[in-house]
Amino acid sequence: MKLYFQRITGFVFGLFLSQINFQMNVFKFGGASVKDANAVRNVSHILSLFPKDQLIVVVSAMGKTTNAMEEIVESLWNRNEKRYMELIEDRYQFHQLIVAELFPEKHYFIYQQMEELFESLKKRYDQPLSDNYNFEYDQIVSLGEVLSTMIVEAFMKEEGHLTTWVDCRKIIRTNHEYREGEVDWAKTESLVNERLLPVFKEKRIAITQGFIGHTSEGFTTTLGREGSDFTAGILAYCTNAKGVTIWKDVPGMLNADPKWFDDTIKLQKISFKEAIELSYYGASVIHPKTIKPLQNKGIPLYVKSFIEPNAEGTVIQESMDFDHLIPSFIFKMDQVLMDFTPKDFSFIVEENLGDIFQQLAFYGVKINLMQNSALSFSILFDRSKTDPMKLVEKFKDQYSVRYNEGLELVTIRHYDQATIDRVTVDKRILLEQRTRQTIRMVMKNK
């Protein structure tokens, strides 16, 4: 009788949904917004504020779980079984505490799901390893998102939201570039139509994972660190969503990082082009790949606070009318400025640059700024990501290589002299590049 009643109820609700003109929106909640039980409860509250929307809810791993999962991969790869099991137990206890607070009674299915996932992860130690580290990385690190969405969806359902869990490992198709999967847009759009959109015939909210996709063989891939924003953009593009909202612990996009500036200003409205420029130069609020698919279809992106969900936030859209109103500052600290000069006293020509770029690409060096003169070529990069001495050793036979450490790179969009003066107090400028809209300065304390 109970099963019969559930089927009738589902049928009736399906008819009900079909009569309502819902609008599709995509929400993305990052790790900080689901870091503990109270944060998960807050997600439920936010979803309740949008009763007339169909929602695709993209969720990241909880708290700092991605960092922890990366350590698990390292211990597996190094065959450190003791450390591997300790790290898994740590993640199990972390999630267990959240689940116990959300679901006090042990009969909830989420307990079984969690046990099975962690038991499978433990057994992975005894399975053959691939010779591709990045492959192993993606199969394990992605479980942080799988686990968080299981917990969030179970709680949303308990709270009365009409939700379903969707496995993004069966929706977003990528190539075989593990850790930096490139999206197959045509196939992904087809899978969205086939496997995601039909769930809205009976449910109003689909909860899925950020950051992850799959190959044609079904192996898990990831879209790059902080790729959950990109997932939201992909799904919005493929569903022609009304908008995307990224829920953060800040009131919107600020004109500077509050770590470096006290008097930051919220940007009310900026263009897609401006957002792409800011993310390219290092603004951390929006993942750089997120903007382009939204721009292609004119889908606005909102950055709002999960602490104050009713506040206005920032909207990123097509118009460029507002971009110039407020200067924006982007800082990169702990920079290295490295200079290459050919030892044969020849000029820096295309052949030299091609050789240097090829070697830098081999070592995975990400260049933040570059400049050349007749006799030398200079690059700026993050000290935390590249050891300068390794580059000196690599290039020393052909080039005289010098470098400066402990530098800052500041980028100012829509600058004026007052903004330049503000950031260069007690600084010595080693290198400057200036266009009509942007100034970039490499600086050192006097």
C-alpha cells in the first residue's frame, strides 16, 4: 500500500510540475559553503528562497577535503600503506561528524553509502596501479565531490526539498587529459538532454558534483583545480539556463583582495569581458574558464554571499558601461623575475624565444608576465610553483640567467595616478607595462 501511494504521489506531482512554468537556474556551492553541518543547513535555507525555480545545484568537496584527498593519492603512489589508511580514516571521521549532526538516527541510507565509499577507497590500495599518476589522482580526488553531494542531497530531501542526485561522471564528457580534462561540448550537451533534463519531470532540484567529468570509456576526469565554477558554466550553457549564481563567503566581486586592502569596494555590475580580464590577471573569485560559455549565450553570472543570501551581490553580463567606474587591484606575492641573456652576445630572436618557451612548457612554468629587449628576455612566475635554481641549471649552458626573488606583481584595471600612488608607497618598481586600461608593475620593498 505504501509503495502504491508513493507511485501515485509521484505521478500526481509529475503532472503538477508539468503545469508550472519553472525557470532553470544553476547554483554553485564551494567547499566553504558546505564545510560543516550548519553550512549544509544554510544551503537548505538558500534553496528554500527560490521555490519557483528549477535548480541544478553544483557542489564542491566539503571544507579542505580536496587537499586531503590529494595527500591520499600521494601516499598511494608512494606505497605508504600506513599513511594511506590514516588519511582515509581522517576523512571518514570528518564526514562522519557532519552526517551524525545532520542525521542523528543511524537508519538513514547515507550512512551505508558513506561506509561503502570509504571501504572501496581502502580496497583500492591492493589493486594494480596505473602508470599514469594523473589518472589515479582523478579517480580518487573526485570522490570528495561524490561524497559531499551524497550528504547534501540526502539532507535536502530530509528537509522536504524535491531533489535528486545526479552523477556528473555520466554527464560531462571530456578527453583523456586527466587533471585538465577538455570538454567535448557536443557530447556533453547530448548527455545533458538525455540524462539530466528528464529528472525535472518529477523533481525540482538536481544536485550534482563540480570539478569532475568522464571519458568515453567511463573513467573519471577532473577539470582542473577550482573547476566547480566551470562545471556550473558548462551545465548552464547546455541547459540554456536563466542564470548562474556562485555562492561565496564574500558579498560579491570586490575591487581588491581584502587580505591586502581594508577599503575594498563591491563591483555591482561588470561585463563578461572585464571578468575574463580580471580572472586572467589572477582575480580568485571566478574560475577563468567559467565566463566564456556564459558569454556565448548571454547567460548572466551572479556572485552572491551565502552569509547574506538576500543581498544584491555582483552581476556579470554583456554590457561594458560599468567597467571603468571603479579601479580593480590584483596582487600576486612571492614572485620571481628571471632574465635570460644569450652567452654568444647575439640578439634575442624568435629562435631563442622558441627554445626558451619549449623548455618552460616542459617544466610546467606558468608565466605571469614577460618582456624582452634586444639582448634579454624576462619572465615573472610564482616562487611556490617553480624552483628558480632548476631553471638556472637547465639554461646555464646557453644563457646567462639572473633572477630576483621576493617580488610583488600588482595589476590595476582602469587605473589613474591616485591608484598608482596608493600601491607604490615605499616600493621600488623593477618593471612596468602599461596599456590604456591596465597597468602592471613588478615591485620590491625599498
